[in-house]
Amino acid sequence: MENRELFASITTVPPVMVRLDGRAFHRLAHMLGLAKPFDIRFSRAMTAVCRSFLADSGLTPEFAYTFSDEISLYLPKLPFSGRVEKIDSVAASFGASALTLALECAEPIAFDARVIPVTPEYTLEYVVNRQDEAWRNHVNAYCQQALIADGMKPRQAAARLKGMPSPHLHEMMHDRGVNLAKTPAWQRRGVLVYKKRSEKEGFNPLTKEKVKAVRSSVTVDDDLPLFTSPDGQAFLKRLVGCP
Ligand code: DGT
Ligand code: MG
Ligand code: MG
């Protein structure tokens, strides 16, 4: 039989980012009655999914960055001989079932997934870009919610906000008693889940010698620096192994 599994042989080389995005999560948000503009239970569930990716998925990402309904995974090594279809489908389905469990959701959930070939240097740019998007999403979510609370329909609110200069958006929220620079950091800057390495002293009973072992533990940072700041850049460079 002619082999028509044409896309199964498309492969990539490491490192890659894999980005998942919730499929039609506006409907999921409505169904679960998520708090607007931000729901802490939903964010914690997405963080739990990131933890599972690092600890249990077999995809061995080095870190996961999440905001809103998306997750970006950094894979310095590739499973499945780099087969793109397989990486995408396993990442999306693992994410969907992990989130179903974390939210105790009675309806099926889906993510899409895409593979983005990167270099360590490009990874820094990529994560900075996603954090910029998190900030824009945060400003928009607050303003949209404020206009809806004023009685506008979601479409009207979106049209009103389109192209509005940033100082106007801030002023609009300031008038309502919200300082957009002081909202919880996880809403403004996203959440990073990564492997923290530490040296531990152990004892080898065979040689009766003290030995140093590197332990890695999955760590959540929901109070991130701006990735463009000197601290943020230094942190990212360590994480990605950039000089
Ligand atoms: P898509 O990705 O094209 O299949 O469609 P959506 O609906 O997933 O659109 P997207 O990904 O652009 O936007 C994310 C949706 O998730 C958006 O409708 C707002 C919702 N969402 C994310 N986080 C929260 C939250 O904390 N609270 C609420 N109420 N909604 C949230
Ligand atoms: Mg989505
Ligand atoms: Mg999204």
C-alpha cells in the first residue's frame, strides 16, 4: 500500500519551544464561571499542568512559561527522534488531560500545539515576547471587564479598546481605582515553572566518602521579574545556558 502518512516523517532538531493554547477557552471560561478578568483557580490549574509537564510527561522540558490559556515549553533535548507530529500531539493531549484533572472538569478540553525551532539566544527573545503578550493581555482583560461592568456588550467593549493609546487605558483603570502596575505579578508577568538545581552533600556507604550530588526540584515562580530587566535577563540566561 502507498504510504500516505506524509507528515509523520517531518522532524526537527533541538532546542525547540512547544507552545500550547487552549482551544476555544472563552467557552470553557463561561462554562466554569471563571472569575473575570483573572481567575486564581484557573491560573493554579495551568501551573499544575506545567509542573506535570516537567515531572511526568516524558517530554523533559527544562521550563514552562504560562499566562492566560497558553503554555510555552523549552525542550533542549527531543523525544520521538524529533518527529513534529508526535511532539505536538503528545504535548497537546497530555496538557489537555492534565488540565481536565486539575480543574476536575466534566467536559473534554483541547489544546492546540506548535513546535518552534529556536537557539538559546532566540529563546530569550521568545520568552520576552510572550511576557510582553501577557502584559498586553492583562491590560486588555482589565479594561474589557471594566467596560462590560459599565454596561457595554463584549463586542462594543473590544471595539472601544481597539487602538486606544496605552496612557488612556491606564487612566481608564485608574479612574476605577485600579493601578495596572500594582496588580498581582502572576497576572502581569505570567508564571514560570522550572528545574532548580542545587548541590547536596551525601555519603557513599561503599567508599565511605562524602559525595556531592546535584538535585533538581521543580520550582514555581509566580512573582517574576520583567524579563527585559538586568535581573530578568541574567535569570533567563542561566536557565537557557546562554553565555
Ligand atoms: P482559540 O485559542 O482561538 O481556540 O480561542 P480562545 O477562546 O481560547 O481564545 P484565546 O486563546 O485568544 O483567549 C483565551 C481565552 O481564555 C479568553 O477568552 C479568556 C479566557 N481566559 C484565560 N484566562 C482566564 C481567566 O483567568 N479568567 C477568565 N474569565 N477567562 C480566562
Ligand atoms: Mg485559546
Ligand atoms: Mg490564548
